[in-house]
Amino acid sequence: MALFKKRTAGKPGEWYYCLAHHKVEEGPECPAKDRFGPYTSREEAEHAMEIARERNEEWETDPRWHDTPAAEREED
């Protein structure tokens, strides 16, 4: 007997952005490795790539993630 059931259909109101098909889907239609989400609305999922770009920019410029002091990084 399996310990965990494989969920094949999403919950109503869960939205994902499929990276393989470049489309928004309600519930997980594609494998987890190919999607971002869940999002609370279709509109939010439509902006998944923009949200990811913004988060990446925040992380790349966050001094807490760098071992080198900011002054030394700017000189390079």
C-alpha cells in the first residue's frame, strides 16, 4: 500500500504557470519540474515569469547573500 497518493488533479483555485508549454493552467496538469505555483489567481499565474525575474533581482542584490562586502564588489 502506498504511503502517499499521487495527486493527479489540482484543487479548484490553484493556478500554475507551465514552463514547458508557456501557459497558465488550473490545477497541476504538468509535472512539478515544469511549473511555477501555486498562485491564488489566474492573473497572478500569468505574471509568473515577471514575478520570478523580480525575485531573482532582489536576491542577486541582497547583501545578505554575498560574502564579499558591497564596497569590494563594486570595485570589480
